[in-house]
Amino acid sequence: MYQESNSEFVGAQKYVLDQELASIVNISMKLEMPLLLKGEPGTGKTMLAHAITESLNMPLIVLNVKSSMKLVEALYQYDTLTRLNDSRFGDSKRNVSNIDEYIKMGKIGQAFCADKRTVLLIDEIDKADTDFQDDMLDVLDQMQFDIIETDKTIEAILRPVIIITSNAKKDLSDPFLGRCNFHHIAFPDPKMMRKIIGVHFEDIDSKLAQNAIDAFYSMREIDSIEKKPATRELINWIRALNADPDFRAKDLVKGRLPFLGVLFKKSPDYERAKNIASRRRMF
Amino acid sequence: MFLKFFYTLKEIGIPVSPTSFLVLQKALHQGIINSLDDFYTCARAILVKSEKYFDLYDQVFVHHFEGVPLPENDGFEIDEMARGMLDEWLKNPKMMADALGVDEDQLKNMSPEELIAYFKERLKDQEGEHHGGYKWIGTGGYSPVGHSGHHPGGMRVGGQSRNKSAVKVANERRYKDYSTAGPLTQAKISEALKRLRNLIPAGPRDRINIDETIRETMRNAGEIELMFDRALKDRLKIILAIDNGGWSMDPYISVVQTLFDYAGAQFKEVKTYFFHNTIYDGLWEDPARYKKPRNIIEFSRLDPDTRLIIVGDASMAPYELMASDGSIHISERSGRPSIEQLKFLAKTFSHSVWLNPVSETMWGYTHTIMAISKIFPMYELSLDGLEKAVAKLMNKN
């Protein structure tokens, strides 16, 4: 199932990859096991799947897990209404007595049926309840599922590369963990962050980048912030700073921090950061 | 291969499973692992399933491959605890000295290393005395005992228990960044309260009901008849009564505040009332407990399916609960003692719980907590307790 020799994952254009994660991704692909990624929001869990698809040139299928989701929705859907409609009016090319023609594949089904190896990203698995998680892992473990209506078994033609992300602080259930590899992405350190910024803004003024990163990390330090700003916020912030013609890079050192609303999305956090920023300016 | 490594991991307390070990063997056989660095990352990804154990894994790894000695048996935990205590000491020497029951001045003269060694000794003693499971799942604040040490009504439980709280402080420091014991944040509360809902069809009829559609179509001799349903919406009615009076609740205000914020955002039909210490004749709609009193007799008119959640430390002088004139408000003189009123509420609403921010291990020391927990099912205001309370509230019986 796994053939090409050039299919090592080495990173992508807009994704800075550390060596450790690269070898974990590669080993999970070779062992054909799902890779469970945990980490703070904004550490690039979802981006990783996109980077893999880009670098290995595989199609990406995203399953966004919702709290009310049932497993069967992710597998397939039986389109009763179209069939009912066809049987009444008889003007479609579908054969009404063939149920197969009314089965639509869900995201997992699509990944199984694809004739090319795909990357299946199961995003924010922790949103669903534990039953969903365990049942789904069975499907992924066996790489097959049944369609009850037609009594057929769908088997994966090519095992997809499965990336699962979770934001939860709580651990997932044991059977779930047993079936996948695990990695925790730590929040990038300032050096790494500088590289990430470099990838996103090629011609950025290095002083601006450094000052912005310094300010960013010192703001992450502020006590009792409920939602700490993450990489995504920093990138947007730098974008905002760049767009402002009046802005000078050295302002950041002086403690003049514009556009705090880009970094802090909750009003108590925002107020707090603003207070502290203005207090710093006085010294 | 690497059997010894595997067993060292197991002994040290990382939950590793044989299956995952086999997977590791498979990886080794496939020749994917070519260097020690590869082995380090791959073995971790395969064997260790939680970032909590990454640090332990690192220590075992350097022990196994570099020969760095492992800290002595119970060393891991105690090391971490002692470090936590040192931090605490630097922040607040007096409290720690009190908690450990030692002389502050004496400790002041020690170097950090000596201090750590001293703490370790103390911790080992502690472990001998207080075995077993503390579940310090974040009720916010380090030490309820330390904060409320001067409570006249019996919150204070003496030196011994304060020691417990010191171990607790240290315990909480372990895996500081990742542990589940952090303060209750909105996200965590929402996780716990997720199951607290009662789905009832509401809103416009815009969902197709397939079974009904087919049935009606048949009745209609094959002429399609679309049937629609309303979407399921959460219509759970909740009454939240919060003890916001008196300084015995002060240490818990932020936790309660979070719960309150969340409840307001999450549930459509939540009514919040306030009381002081315990409930007498009425509850107040305004936090100042001044403008809008509601007599609890009126509550019997409400839907008995309403879920009643009371949040309070249930700690007061016994007469406040038992005596017919226990209330400090002169207007509340119906002659019914608070305990009767509580029983009345519990009878009116069959689904009710009392959430107590006081750590469960302390309940036995306060008479009124015990008395009230006989009337309402009482749970600790922590992630664990919330989950149990929600389960109780959603219980059909």
C-alpha cells in the first residue's frame, strides 16, 4: 500500500516543521496508524495536515467534528428524499430500485473510496462524545464499515494518512489512545516563532518582526488571561501593523501597542492587556 | 528488544501497553528507526499517550541510554513537590512556614538547596501520615484552609490539616501546565455542563421527518407529501441560587463568577437568585439582596421539572440553620427555620443539587455542611463534582 520512496514528509512552503514532528509524521504514515495531535490552539495542529497534503501532493479530506455528530454521518448518507422523489416522478437517470445510487459517502467514506492515498484530517475530535470517538477508532482500525441499507462493506482501497487533532486538556479514552500515535505540539519558542513569521512575511523588516515577537511573548505572560494569543493572532497582528502607515517598529519597544484587539479576543483580557500596556509606557 | 526500557517506563508509572510495545517492535523491524534520535521521538509517539508523561519519559530515556541515575524511588513526585513548595515559599514565606508548622526565621537562614532537602524530609513524613487519593481538581485558590483560617463557625481545622493543604499546594504544582487541576475556566465548565440539557422541539418546522413523509406519501397514494418537524432545542429551566454574602464565600467568588457567567450565556431559561449563608423566607433577584425579594413559597408554583442548583459553602453557625429566628435579617421572621425551608425546596424540585466550593475532604469538619448534604445531594464545585452533579440533575428519577 505504501510504495513511493519520495513520500517522506519534509515540510511545506508555509509551514515550519521541527525535526521531531517530521519523524513522528513519517513513522505514523509507515505504520499506518492515526496520529493524534494535541496542543494549545494556534500551535498549528490543523496546519500540519494541510502541509502534508501540500508536500506529498495528496488530496485532503477534512472532517470537522461537531458535538451533535453521529458516526454514521461521517461514513455515509442514504438520500431517502431523492429516492422518494425519483420514484414518484421517474424522470431521473438513476435506477430507483438500486439503493446504491442513493448512498452518498461522508468524509471518512470518501477517504476510503478515493483511488489515491488521501490525508484525512479529523479536526477537534474532543467536541464529540466518547462513544463517537471509540466507534470511529474501530472504523479506522479495521479500515472498513458496513452500509446497513445495502448490506455492503466498504473497505479502504488505500489507507489514508489520518491526522486527528484535539484541544482538550482532558485525556481521551484509553482504547482511543491505544490505537493511535501521540504527539503534543508545544507552543513555539521565540526563535521558532521568528522562523514562522519569516515564512509568512518574506520581506518583513527584521526589527519589526523581532520587536513584535518580543512584545507578543511578554503579553502572553500577563497573568490571568483567559485566552492567550496564539500564532494566528500574532500573524494577524503583524499584518495589521504592516498595514498602518503611521506605525514605527520602535514604538513597540516604547510600549505603544496598537491594535490590541487583534491579539485579545475576550473583553476582560483586552482591558487587562490595555491597562498593563499603558502602565508600561509610563516607565 | 528494549524490553528493559519498556519495563522501566512501566515501573516509573507511565501507562504503557503491550500492544503499543508490539507496534514499536514493528516499527523497528520495518527499518524506519535509524538513529537514537529517531528512536527517542518514535518510541515516545507510540508508547506515551499523554504529554503529562513526557517529562518522566525523558528521565527514563536518559537513564536507560546515557546511564544517568534515576532519582530514588519516590523521588520524582517529591522532587516536583519540593520545587513547588520552594516557589510557594518565595512568594509567601509566612504561609508556608505556618503550613509546615516550622519557624519562619529558622527557614530564612537556609539556602535554597537546604530548603528543598528540608521540604523533602517533611513531605516524606506527610506521605506516611496521609495516604491516598487527594483529588485536587481545581476549586481555585491554593488553600481553602489557609484562607479561611479564622472562621468562627468551624472551618478551621487546626495544624494537622493545614499540613495537608501544603502537600496539596505541592501536588498542584506537578505538571503545572498540563494538569486537569487548574482553575475552573469557562471552557472546562462548558465541558462539564454539556450534558445538562433537555432537548425539546422548538422553532419553525424546517427539518424533514423522513419516516412521517414516507407514511404520508403512502396514504396519499404515492403523491409526495413532505412532513416537517421542529428542530430540537434545549429548553431546560434552571434556577441558580448563589450564596454571595459573607466573607466565608470570598475565596470562591471567582469560581462562582465563572459558573454564573457561563450559565447566563449557555441556558436560555436560567434564573439567578442570591442568598446569604442559607435560605430563609426568600431569595433575592438582585445581587445586593435588597431590592427584589422573592418569597420561596412562590416557587412551588414553578414547573417542578426545573433544575435547582444551589451554590454555597454551607458553612455557618449551627443556630443559623436550625433556629426559627436564625436569619440576621429582621424581616425574615416567618418562624420556619432555614432547614425546613431547604427541605421544602428539595421537595418542590425533585432535581436539585448543592454545589460546594469547599473541598470535599473538609466537609466532615463542619456541622452545617453535613446537615445540608442530607437534604440536597452535595457535590464539590470542581470539574469532577460538576460532572457528578450534572449526572444527578439529568437522572430521570
